[in-house]
Amino acid sequence: MDSKTLMYITFAIVAAVLVGEALWRRHMYKDFERMFAEGRYDDLLAALDKRTAQFLFQPFNRVFLRMNTHIAKGEEAQASADIDQLLRMKLGKKARQSVVINAYQFYLQNDRYGDAKTMLDEIQETFPADVAKDAQVTYDIYAKKSTAYLDDMLAEYDGADHARKAQLSYLIAIQYQNGHDNKNFAKWREIATRMVLGGDDDGESAGGSASGSASRPGVRIGKKS
């Protein structure tokens, strides 16, 4: 067998292995998504620790999914440890930004405002201006208990699309809570819950699934008292 034929055979074998590995990885990822959507969090965590997952997926992907699973389970300590691990990793720009924005949300919604401020500083330095502005608004509402954005958000709400309404209704609710307006807080918390779960603000379903909230890391309607 000449060297050229041997080279072609070698390339063919390598290509077959890579294609098979990619298909296997895609199949496993679909299994992970299904477990998450069905709320089978313990099964998912166990699957992520198996050798097949360790072989097919980079540490970042496994830890990131594990973080979201711990958040969905309400396991704050475990999710925090995952975030610490992710923040220590050497990552590309997009992966780092994904970690930072998720860490920022998590810290805010668990009243860890010092840690959230550290993430906010990085967001303001490395993210687009519109993202940095939104992050500052969210920080002001959570950490500083601001109600300064309430009127503008109420005025914007009716003309917003569904995704923006979901975001606005949540922030409106928190501002009413900050202002000790319990009646409007309860009203807007209910609206925010429906919007996050894929419904409409009038209570009609928009065809979404209950797993929609799980895909938003750290989302919780209402803050710790």
C-alpha cells in the first residue's frame, strides 16, 4: 500500500470517528434537554457525571448545564460552587460573557449584592452599551431598592413585544415591592409569572410550556424577604 492510499484511509477513519462522535454528542444533548424540560434534574446531574459525558463534552459545557440544573432545583450552594468554577476557567469572550451574565442574575436574586456589583463592573467594561445599561437598571432595582424606573416601564409596557413584557412585568413587580405597594406587587407578580411561563398578560395561554422559566437561569418571581 503506497503512502497516498494509506493517507486517504487514515483520513477516512478519522472523519468517520469524528462524525460518529458528533452524532453521539448531539443525541446526548437532546437527552439532556429533555430531562431538563421534564424536571428530571437528578437524572440529568447523574448523566453529566458519567464518563461518556466527560468524554463528549468540554468541562465548560457540563458545568454550565449543571449550574442551571442546580438553580432550577433551588440548590443555591451547589449552583454557587458551579459559578465559582466557571468564573475560574479560561474561556473565550462569548463563553465568559455567558457565565458573567448568569452569575450576575444569580447573585442579584440571592441578595448577594457585593458579588453582583463585581459582575456589573465587568459587564460595564466588556459588554455592549445597551446590555450594560439594562444591567445597571436591574442592579438599581434589586440592590438599591429603586422605584425610579417604574413610570417609564409602565408607559413602555403596552407597546412592548412578549419577551420585553416578560422582563418589564418582573421589574415592575419588584419596584412595587420596593415601594411597599403590596396590591400592585401581587398583581404584577402574577402577570410576570404568566409571561415567563409563556402566557399573555390577560391570562390567556400563548402555547408555552412550564419549562420556559427553567431556561431563564435564576428567574424567580419575588425576592427573599
